[in-house]
Amino acid sequence: MRILLKILLFPITLVLSVIVLVCQFLCVFSTMLLSILTLLLFVLALAIMVLIGEVGEGLKALLAAYLISPYGVPMLAAWLIGAVEGINERLKAI
């Protein structure tokens, strides 16, 4: 019975493995690009606050820079990839 269940779950684990690998690649690549964009947005936010004097708008730009930094959305994506990978490992362990 267990072998039959493994045979039935094999396509699901195969698809999940491919999805996890593709998402890990996309996460690493996008984190690299978003880090560069974060630096530019941070410099822009500082310029808005110092040169123009718009502190509110500068803080909004700083918040946006934080969200696209490696500690914002990419960290959430990495957590989600880890959760899907954990589910995949549990399915493989059956």
C-alpha cells in the first residue's frame, strides 16, 4: 500500500521539486537586482530629505527601499520557498 502511495505522489513531488528549484533561482536573481534598486532608492530618499526638505516623502521612499531590500519581500519569498520545500520533503518521506 505504501509503494502505491509513493507511485501516486511521485508526479506531485517531481513538480514541486522543479517549482522549488526555479523559485530559488528567481529569488536569488531578483534579490541581486533588488539590492541595486534598493541602494538607488535609498540615495534618492536621502536626497529628497536633505536637498528638498520633504521629510514625509523621504520616509515613504525609505520604506519602499526597505520593502524591496533583502530583508523585505525577498525574505518573505525565501520563507515561502522553504515552506513549499518542507511540504515536498514530507511528501517524499511517505
